[in-house]
Amino acid sequence: MTAGDADDGFLARQPAAVDSAFAVLEAVAELGPGVTTRELVDVLPMSRATVYRILKHLVAQEYLVRTPDLRGFALGARVRALGAAAADRPDPVVRAVSFGLTFP
Amino acid sequence: MRDGRRPGPHFRERSVFDGLARRQVGQVDLVAHSVAVLTPSLSALGTGLALPAMVGPGFWVSTLLGFGLAGALALVLDQFASRFNAAGSLYTYVAKGLGATVALIVGVAMVLGYGVLAGFGLTGGARRLEAAWVATGGAPPAGYVGWLVVGLLVALCLVVIRRGIHCSTRAALVVESVSVLLLGVILLVWLTRYGLPGPEVFSLAGASVERIVAGAALIATLTVAFESCASLGLEADRPLRAVPASMRISLLVAGGLFFVATLVGSVQPDRRSILTWRWFAVGQEVSLLDAAALVVLGLSMVALAVCAWTVLSRLLFSFAREGILWAGLGRTDAHGVPVVATWCVLPVALAGPVVAWALGRSAPVVPGDLLRATTVIMCVTYACAALALVPFLRSLDELRPATVALPLLALVGVGGVTWQAVTREAGGVSSLPVLLLGGVAVLGLGWRVALGVARPRRVRGIGTHEEPLVADVLIPAAPEDTRDRW
């Protein structure tokens, strides 16, 4: 989540829980597989209880998985499926986004 | 950690538990499995209708306390089941928190508990089918007929289980739907016959705390094995969501039906109709409606046997795949059924009735004493799981104050239920639960010592859970591609 997201009013129009869930997903993606709950609590601007609750929900929905030692997290199959679906679409706009291009 | 980056976790290509039919059980089927083990219609039509007469004023407090304790335990187990998935359920949960020795004792306790439960389902089903025959006007069958019926039910269970987990859980769903419908019809008939309960049934005037607590303990024992759906986690769709939800929903369904039955029973606690299994035609020998009801209840008990049998086979399968029991038990067939483990459950399930027969019972039955003693042992396994929660969460650095209070509350409740069950006999402590518990502990310790001597490396693998596979994870690109980002 960037400052630009907040500037264009995106946060104000969305339910806070959705924003928090995406923030957790983005933090896991940025910090890499194996990131722990404590590390996420340290970097995210939300309470420890909120981080726990969102992690539990995202793991239950398989957007995140726990690492084999159960201490860390990684992006799960459903995130991969989203990425794969975007990459496979013939729509040029979708393909451009999937390759990290931006539009004015 | 190199270059400021943590070493990446290693994910396997194949599961240790490979071979089971993964993601075959949906949420509704999983709930049906859990409900089938609780047999809500049977409990409501027996203990539920009779509870107001047994406890007196305050019977509804007993119901709330009994199911409340089960709910607290469900929240404790939720902390495990939402973090990992394991066919060993309680055994694996305890292994994560209290280590191999206690886990093996809990494993032995679960084999005994689910074995007795499967035997109870088979013999209870046979008894009700025989009673249905009598209710149609037939002569009371001889003792050997009961064994024949048990044999037929065993064959039926094996056919259903061998067709795969989707088939067996769907069969449980159909049977439990019909049995809940039957319960609804009987409760409506009773309401029509005796009238609606008034607000005075909630009065606590003249209530005895002792009887309320005893009633709560009795109800709590009816909820034993509510966690059975956790054993199907490997075969469930989205198990980390579905398993905790199924535990909660099944307790809500069973608790709600039981509560309604107690209210109906408070109007006219007709113990004669409950004891003689005549809910429609009280006092009559022949009643086709009651015969039909008994057939449905008999099938509900067969569903209980199928589900308990399934849980036990998954537990044995799990032991085998962890390398602490004969590896052949881990073999699966084309339907994803652990076929050898399934056959091995048969002698365990029939042990109770056979021992009772050897001691002089002519009809196949699981003795009430054995059933009560097994309930005590299952309560002890729940206490172990509650004790395991705090060290488990501490090991993950995820311990919070609320998660300390929860197992403490559950421990107090389980301790009370166990004490009530052990001291139920007038004049002191029942010997059978204590002896059985001692036997379980000795067997578990013996198993631990044997493993330590013969296979010390295997001991470290005790309590293996289903790890995410490479296919379940979004693996980041190779380091050289991502170096710029870091």
C-alpha cells in the first residue's frame, strides 16, 4: 500500500477490513516467504489483535499458508491462481498490468 | 540469513499423507459427519426429554453449562485446527504442545475411545432395529439374531466406507437429515399432546446446585467426540476454515435440538414412553410409527459407527505414515481410503461387545460401565489438549491473554465433568475408569519406551501435520531476478 493509494481517496471508500487484508498480503509479499507474525506486527500500522485476526482469515481462505514450522507465512495458492488468471488473459490491459506496466 | 534475507522455507513436492482423497469433503458433509457422531436425535429423545425430571428446576442451566463447556473446548481446539491440518486431531494437537510421551498416551486413549464409540454405534443400531421388529408385532428375537444384525451392519459400514470419504460423509448427511426431521415430528406430536411450555419452566425456585452440576456433567459427556471432523481435515475442502466451523456448527445444532427437547420434556416428562421407546403410542406394544422411528434411530447409530470407524482408520493411517506403527496401515486404495487401517478397526470396534458376551451377556451390547469409563478417558484427552495450547502458541510466538484464559476455563470444566463421572457411583470412586485410564497410560508409556529404543529418530516426527506443498504456495522468483527489489 502506498501513500498514493490514500491520496486518491481509495481508503476512504473501502471497508477498513479489506484494506487491512490487502496490507497484510502486500507485507507478506514484500517481506518474503517465512515472515513471522511478530515481523508483520512490527511493520503494519494496525494492532496485534487485528494482524492475528486477518492472518487467521487469510490462512483459512488459503490466500496465505503457514510455513512447515508453522511460525511463518507465505503467499498461498489462491494468490497464485489470481496471478495466473491475470497472466493468461488475452486482454492487453490485463496483460500489461500483470507485467508491471502502468497506464496514465 | 545472508544479504539481510531470511533463508527461504522448504516446501515438499509430495505430502507425507499422500494417497488420501484430498478436498473431497465439503463444508456441509463435514458438519454432517460431526453431527452424526453427536447423534442429536438420539440424545434429545432420550436424555433431552428426561432431563427436566432428572434435574428438576434449573434443567435449562444444566443444558447451557454442558454445551457451554463443549463450546469452550471447541474454541480451544479451534486454535490448533485453524493453524494446521492433521488426521491425528487431538493426538497431533497434544504432540505440538506437550511432546511425544503425552501424545502417545492420548493416541492410545483415542483408539480406545473411538473403538468403543464404533462398537456402541453398531450394537445400538442392532438393538433399535430389533426393537423396531418387535414394535411391528414380531416376537422378540433370540440372542444370536442380534449378532447376525451386528454382522450385517458391519458389512454395511464397510461397503459405505470403502466407497470413499465423499460417499460415507454424504450417507451421514442423508441419515442425520432424516433423523433430525423425525425428532422434529416427535417434538411436534408431544407439543400437540401436552401443550406448550410456559415461562415457569425457567424458574429456579427449589433448584439444587448439585443436581444442576450433575446434569451439566451428563450433558457434557454426550458431546464427547465433537472434534471428530478434525480427522477428516486432509480430505476436506479448505480445512483450516471448514474444520473449526464444523465443530462449532455441529455443537450448535446438537445443543439447539437438545434444548428444545428439554423444554418439550418439561411439560410432561413422560419417562415411560422414553424408556420403552414409544414416543408416538405410549404404553402400546405394537406401533408402526414407533417402529419407523426406531429404524431411523438405528440408522443414525450406524452413521455414528461409520463416522467413528472413519476417524479411527485415519488415526491409524496417521500413526503409520509417521512411522510409529506398522507401515502397511498407511496403504490407501483407488478411492483414497486407508484400506488396511479400515479393516484393522473392526476388531477394536467389536472388542467391547465380545468381552461383554464372554462375561455372560447374550445380546451384543457395549456395557454402560465401559461407555462411561471411555467418556472419562476422552475427557482427560480434552484436558491434555487444553494444557497443550499455551506451550504450542508460545512456541509460535502467538500467545495472547485471551488464549490463556480459554484453556484454563475449559480445564476447570473438564475436571469437574471427569470428577462427576468418576464419582457417580454411590459410596466412592468408580474403579473401571481409573483402571482403564491407568491401562491407557501404561500402554502409551510402553509405546514411547519401545519407540525410543527401536526407532529413536521416529520419536521426533511424532505429531506430524499436513505441510503446504510446493503447489500450494506462491514461490518467489529466483534470487537473481529479485535482487533489485531488496
